[in-house]
Amino acid sequence: MKKIVLTGAAGRLGSYLREPLARMADQLVSTDIIEVGKLYDGEVFMHADLANLAEMEAVIQGADMVVHFGAIGDEAPFEDLLGPNFIGAYNVWEASYRHGVKRVVYASSIHAVGMYPKNEFIGTDVVHRPDTFYGLAKCFAEDLGRMYWEKRGLESVHMRILSCAQVNNARALGSWLSYDDLIQMVTRAIEAPVTGFTIVYGVSNNDRAPVDNSLASYLGYRPKDNAEQFAQQVLSDKPDADPTDKGQMCQGGPFASVELGNSGVASMNIVNDKKKS
């Protein structure tokens, strides 16, 4: 490929994607509203606001693929999410369509279906059941992607990431997506010959994974890591689960129990192990 665009390049997950994506094309354009630091060979940085269609067109022009990870990555008031998460998704798809992009690879989230109980082994074909305004934005982008495929022929792969962070809680034993498996999933989403509109869960090969990716097996995503290696440490001295706590019993974890507009990340103890370029 000649050009790949990565939005949200300054974020924690973006930091792990920049180097492998830079090796997949003649040019990687990393974009965000803050700088990314030292660039890899073949990488350039462009400052752009997702909520500004003209800026996104300038970034995306000439791209073969867009890997869209940019957004506010937490629950927040709807008004705060409207620009980057809702309008930003539209701008990415519309700019991609206008400039002949083959495919958008999108960081969706388990929060699009976060109110399903964890004891229901859900597939990629379940109806939306968002747990927050943040999850609602993911539903919007998934429906947007389906519409742009069916009406305009723009392919997209929507990766419903469960939890891509260090395993330090019981939920993560099922929901963990390792950084290596994240890179593999994005790579498969880019390299697949044909995807149409596809949903795939972003989860590693965990013994306790609560989701089913069989309907997306044609992507070739075969995760290798397993969170069970952390089980003894994580489960030691932990209280029994409370079956009345939606944060423990639903797919969305803490996002399922917070009040709308309030942070779900605040109680998750996520380690910021962002990769240094």
C-alpha cells in the first residue's frame, strides 16, 4: 500500500500500532490533536481535529486504508462526546468515501453491547445494547459503517475491543486483549482480501473469554495470548462476585454501573504503559 492513516496516534493503543503500520505502507500518516513524539521510518505526523471534516479530508486524501482509533476513550457527557466520537466518526467515513479509501478499520468497543450479562456467550451478530453514551457512539459508528458499505461500497472492520490493558482485575481474565494480539487483529483487518462490513471482538485467546468470534473467522485473526497466566495473582484475596452489581455481571464492567455521563475508566486502575517511540 502507498498510504495508511492512523487516527488517535498519540493514544496508548495508537503508540503500539504506529511502528507495525509504518512497515505496511510506503507512508504512515499519524494524526491526533497532540504530538506523537519521535517518528518511525516512513511515518509523518499531521495535526487534525476529528470534528473538522476539511481537516480529515486533508489527512485522508490519497490513503488506501484508515485505521480509526481517535476519540474520547471514556464515558463523558453527551455534549463532550458529540464532536470527536459521533461527528468525528461521520467525518472519517465521509472523507474516506470522498477520497476512494478501500477500508476503514475501526476501534469499536464491547461497550456497544455492554449491558449483556457476562454469562451469555455473545456473538458478533447480537443487537446493540450500549452501556453508556460512549457505547452509544460505538453503536453509531458500527451502523454508519454498515450503511456506507451497503450504500456506497466502503468496507469496514469494527473491532469491539474488550480491555486492552494490563491484567489487574478479575474481569480482565476474560476480556484481556494483549498488545501483540491487538497488532495481529489490526493487521488481519487490513490484509484480508475482502471484508465488506465486519464486526470482530478484540479479545485474546482467554480461557474465560465471554464472546464468540466464529462469524468473523474469515479475517484470519487467531489470538495467541491467554490471561489465565495471571489468574492466581488476580484472584487471590478477592471477594466473591456480587450478582447484583452490574459492573461485575455485565460485559461492560464498570461502564455498566456508572451513571450516564460519569467516567467508567476512573475505577478501572488502568496502567498507562504507553510505548515510547
